Amino acid sequence: MTDPVVTRFAPSPTGYLHIGGARTALFNWLYARGRGGRFLLRIEDTDRERSTPEATQVILKGMEWLGLDHDGDVVSQAAGATRHAEVAHQLLAEGKAYKCFAAQDEIQAFREAARAEGRSTLYRSPWRDADPATHPDAPYAIRIKAPQDGQTVIRDRVQGDVTIRNDQLDDMVLLRSDGTPVYMLAVVVDDHDMGVTHVIRGDDHLNNAARQMLIYDAMGWPVPVWAHIPLIHGPDGKKLSKRHGALGVDEYQKMGYPAAGMRNYLARLGWSHGDDEFFTDAQAQEWFDLDGIGKSAARFDFKKLENLCGQHIAAAEDAALLQELQAFLAVTGQPALDDARAALLGKAMYCLKERAKTFPELLEKGHFALAERPIVPDQKAAGNLDDVSRGILKELTPHLQNASWTRDALEAVTTEFAENKDTKFGKLAGPLRAALAGRSATPSVFDMMLVLGREETLARLTDAAG
């Protein structure tokens, strides 16, 4: 019987949750959830100067918005410093690590000289095999004893086997001379103690794997399955940066993308399941595997993101859509919809969802349901309300007043009215849109009439006719 899958997402709280980190979290979440495993969250806050509680909250909120729920409590890496130091001292006691008394300026001088002479800057401590009797009474770092010959093979599920010569690995510092553990040690100890079976992370960590394997091997711990995923590039093929637009996950929420569409797009960004583009969370969890991750960098494409988001808005349940729409209004500092407006917008969803790719678009197309009398037309719509048009609306209103309030009846009345006026319905559509919505781009005028109801529709037409 195989052990249950345990994955983790381990961001550093030194800024926002960027889109690459969000995709890493998503891949870990999908892999664990699809196998009945556990998905853990660890905040790697060992950099005390740069880590902030505010950044941690931004990460947690970003995860919450994306719907990436984690199991158990959030783990603080900094809180485990004592445990990390214990492991370093255990390796020291077992002769797998040693005390290094070399001063930092001494190491720096060596590296500068080596660089100037074109030699390797890999530092070999003279204290590795020193007799303990020669140890001074001074602060020391604890370094691991790395093998000096042979090779280390990283068996990576995405990159394949990656071989590194051991003579290229230094005796990595585990514990600094002030007694604080280094990040590389903390990561390994935490992953082991948390039972992590699969480490899925960006390929900028690939070289770290060889050095971290030194600790796993020295402690006799099982090495997790490695999966180093390519980074995300911008549309120009260069590393994603601010010049490509939004970077933080919170920015995408503020731009009005639905979370389900964002999950779908990020899953497809570097991973594929045949030719499937649009899929649900349940399908993604069932299908996601490490073999489907490509080796080359994925390119971020806003048009593809918008297209998928549009499909997810169209497929969403009305109540869920309204709830997420309210959350969008909150994060963008806009007033929430009151019960009446929310109910009317919910009633209109059937004629809005198919036409919107983002929440701002949905709100714009649903403007007619949110606007209050008197309707003030925008500049383009106002052009459809000249004196002749107002006169036509005034004549049409009594006909609608007596009509059955069904789509067929409303279409029949307006079509007959247009024919009697020796014109086409298209000529009536512009003034009707302006009167009912104050916009020139709207859902069908009949959909708007049905959503607004007889009383509100006639009141708006009367207002516009003047």
C-alpha cells in the first residue's frame, strides 16, 4: 500500500502572491486533491527583515480567492528554528557535519581572489578534517560534509534525470555562526517533518534539490518526488515582469476575472490533458498528473484567459456568480448591491452570462437592471433619442401597456407597430435601448422588458418620451 500523497505550497511573505506562485500552489492542490491526499501551506518567513504579516495576509487572501483550501494549520518556518538547529547538531554529533571557524571576510577574500584568477569560487573549508583539539574558542558555523567525488542524480518527474558532479557541491552551511539555521536546512527539515511526499515547485529551485539531497541522505530520510516546473514567461517570451501587466493574484481579482476561470487558465499554463481547454475543478483534479507538465516555459496570454473566464461565467450558477460579483465590488471599493438590485441582476443573468468575460463587462451589460430612474443615457445612446424617436416611443407605450408580458407578445406588438409606421424593428431598437438602459450596447430589448417587468418598462419609456 502506497503512502498518501502530501504536497505543500511554501511562499515567502516578502510581497504579493505572484501569478507564478499561484500556479505552483494550484498544481500542488490539484495533485493532492485528485489523489485523496493532503495539501499543506507553509509560510517561509525565515527572512525576518523582509517578511511581513501584511504580506502573509495577502498570500492567504489570494489563496482564499482562488479557492485553494489547505489542510491543517498554516505552518511558520521561523517558528521551527529550534528544530532546524537540532538537526544540524545531530549531524555534527554523527560526524556528518563539522564546525567551521572561517570568518566571513576570509571566505569573501578567497572568492574574490579565485574570481580574479579564473579559478572555481567553490569554498573548501580548512576546518573540514581539522583535529578538534585545534578548534579555537570562537563562534563557528556548522557545515555539512558533502561527498567530494561521484555524482548526485536528481530524478525529476518534469525535467527527467539531472546529474550534478559532487565536486561541484560545496560543504553547505547548515547553521550560521550566530546559531540561526539557513533556509536550505529549514526547507528539508520542514518537508520531512510535515510528511511531504511530492515537492512541486518552480525550476529555479532545481539546483537547490541537489544540495537539499545532501541533508536527506545524511539524515537517512526518504527523498521526496521532485517535480520542477518551468517558469511563466510574458507574451514576448521573456520572464514575466511588471511590464507585462498584472502580476499579483489580487490584481487579477480586481480586474474582474472569476476564480474558476483563473484556476482553469493557470492549470493549462504549462500542463495539458489532450486538447482540453475548458474544464471544471472536478475534471482538473481527476486529470492532473506530473507527466502532463511541459518542460518549456509557458507564455501568459490575456486573450486566452479572458476566453476561458467568459466560458466559466456562462457556465456558473447564478447565485454563485452573484456572490463572487459582490466580492469583486468589495475588493474594488464599490458599494455592494442591495437585495433588490441583486435580485434583479440575478433575474437578468440568463441574458448576461453568455456575453461577458469579466465582472466589469457583466456589470456593464447588466446596467439596465442596476440603474435607477430617471435613466440618464450616455453620449452614444442619447443620439438615439431625438425628437422623432421620442415621439415614436410615446406612441408605442400604450400598445405595450395592453400587451401580455411574454416575449412572443412583446415581439408581436412592436413588430406590428413598426410595420404600421412603415419601418423596421431595427429602427425602434436604438431608442428602446436608450430609454430602458441608457446604453447603446445591451441585451435584447425584449429580455430587458421581461427582466424589468411591465411597470418599470413603461415608466422608463414614459420618462424618455418626455
